[in-house]
Amino acid sequence: MASAGGGGEKGIITGMITCPKLPEGAMILQTNQTLALSAAVSKEDQQDKAAQEKMADLHLGADPQNSTKQGPMAFTEGEIHDEEEDIVEVYIDEEEIKNTDKWTVLARFYSIRTPNQVALFEDMSRAWRLRSDMNYKSLRDNLFIIAFSNEGDFKFVTQGGPWLHRGDALLVAEFNGLTSPSNIPLEVVPIWIRIYDLPLVLMTKARGELYGSKFGRVREVDVEADGRNRHDFFRIRVDLPVTKPLKSKIAIKINVHGSEEIKRFDVRYERIPYFCFFCGFIGHSDKDCDKKGVNTAAPFRFSAELRCSPLKPFDRKVSRVKATNQSGASRRLVFRGAGSAGSSSSRKAQEEQWDEAIPQRADDHDGFETREKAGDVTIDEQLAHQTDKLNVSERAVQEGIGKGKALSSVEEKGKVGMVMAFQGEMIPAMKDLHLPASFGEESTEETSSATQEKDS
């Protein structure tokens, strides 16, 4: 709009600038743009809100299948589902059970080191003295499945032992193929233990089973058929658990006539595998053990004295002496009482009782006892008389040799004395020794001639 007059230099407003009035169409367009802008802002707010809700749903465990993402990214959202158990049903018939390896064992090399499998089974084949072939398969953690072709080999391995390779044990157990290897316990090693210095009355089979139960399951007690001990120590075979430390002694409470006493006896182990001198566990040595004892001055609680060599066949101490079966009259041992020493009736009764207790022995006789004649009772008197004549003095000896002749030595004196003694009269009974002896109606000459004729 223009002003009516001049004079702008004098500060007079000569014109006024104003916003022109929009036409009607322009005003509608502006309104629409404002509404569109508001709608865009509202949509952004809704998207932000939806994103926030989605994040909340993720925290609450929303289903990832409702996600708009595709591919592996679709499984990066949502909750973690539990594993669905889909059971597979299997039927095992009798034929499959029969075809299962029946002479199979599960074995574990019980050591912290891994063995050389070739060397291990070469040692085992020599120790097992196999009669047939053997197959083995290696598993994890020093486990092996061993299949035998011979039942005798299978029984020898499962019932024998301990089986050692370079000082460590190979634990074995029967394996039927129907059980998982992890469910087969391999925690025992068969060992012969010895208990020393036990009283004889404590070394019986029943008590041996009681002692052995303190170490493990008892397999055998080494006693005679009558239950007596065989050695100067008591020997028991047990399944020794490798999950427990060794024992160096066994404590036994002895009750005699109401008096109780606890005694401790030393224990030794035959062919025991490597064990730790610190803790006493089998399977590692003291070099690999991190356990420390309370007594640092003497940390070794165990020692090599717990070991002992296996029993040799000649180590058995019990021996028997058989009675000699000699011909002749049987001995009669009569034990009298203190008050019946001079009683003939008592002695006769004891002899009759002895005859009833022991039957007469059926011996072979040649009839010598019945045909022998009584000897001459005067022979002893004649021998004594002639013996007195042998005591010749030195003077008598010299006189017998001759006067003036002396003996040079003691030996010569003795010879002369013997000569003078036998120069005397011979015993009458000895004069007839050159004659044939008579036994009954026959003589020795007749007997000898009859024997010669029979032999010829």
C-alpha cells in the first residue's frame, strides 16, 4: 500500500508491508501438509512404541516364529525351548541275545598315564597264556572291550589276577553287551592279603572271612580242607577297592573269659600295583600326588614294606608224615593211672581194652617164633667170667712174654693182652658155633640144601 504524501526523510511512514492473503486453494494445501506432518510424527511414535513392546516381548519370551526376520536370524530371538524327547522303541529277541558276545570283558587300565596298547596287550597275552585268539577295542578313558574265543581264557582272566602292566593294574569285569560300558563298575582289583603273627586259634576259615570283609569282598581263604591254616601267616584273597586307601594294620578285639583286648597285626599285599606313599591310593605314585600330610616331618605314611612276593609252591609250611606199615607184632601202649600201678587186674583190663580199640594187625609170619628153641641162660655168666680174665696187668703180660723183655708201646701191650686172653678156655657155647644150628626138627644145613635144590 502506498502513502498519500512524501517526506520520508522526516520519519514519516510512507508505506506498509503486509502478508498477502492466501487464496482459498492455497489455504487447503497448507492444512493438508500440516496434517500429513502430524501423521508422520504419530507414525514414528507408533513404530517406537511397537519396538519397545517387541523388546518387552523378548524379555517375556515371545515366540520367534512370529518374528519378521528370516533365515538363521529368526532363531536369534525368543525363548529357549526344552528338548523334545522322541522315544525310539526297540525289541531284542532271544536270537540276538544268544549271538551277543558271551566271552567278553570290559577292562580299564587304572593309571593316570595312557598306555601303549600294543605293549599292554602283549604283556597280557603272556600273563593270560591264551589258548585262542583275542580281540580288543579301545574306548575312552583307558577303557577296552576284550572278546575271547575260548571260555577257558575268559574264566582265567575274570577269576585270576591281579593283572599288571609296568606296575599299574588292568581292572577287568564281565561284559554281556546289553549294558552300557559306563554302567559297569571297574573299581576293584583281586589281591591276596597276609596277616602276620595271629594266634593259631584266630586262623580259621570263618574268622578269615570276617577279617577279609574289612578290606573288600572275600573271594577265598587259604586254609586246609579241615579248616587249619597252611602257613605262618594268614592268607585271604579279596576284591580290594581302588577307591579306598590301603591299610597297614588290622585291629582285632579279642574276648577271652570276659576280658577284652584290642590287638593290631601287620598286613602285607601280594603283587600290589603302584600306590602312593603319601595317601595310600592305588593308581599313582607320590610324585604325582598333591596331598600333604599333617605330619610334615614324616610325610610318608606308607612304604614298600606293604608289598610282598607271591606265594611259591614250596612256601607251604604244613607237611605230613605217613605212618610206616611194618610187619611184626603191634605195639601195645598201656598208660596206668596213679592208683593202679601195681594192680594186675587193672593192667589186664587196660590190655583187653586196648585190644578192642585197635584190631590185631594181619602180619605175615614165617613161623620163626613158634620153632625157635629157648637159649642157654648160662651164656651171659660165661661171657662175664671170660671178660674178667681180659683185665691182665702189665706184670702178668711181661711174665707171659718172657723175663727181661719189655713192651715198646701201649699198642703192643694191648695186642699181647688180647692174645693171652684168647689163649684161655673158650666159652662152651661158642665152641659149637661151627656146628649147624637146630630149629625144631630141621637144621640150618638141611634148610640151606633144600633151598638150593628148590632154586635149581
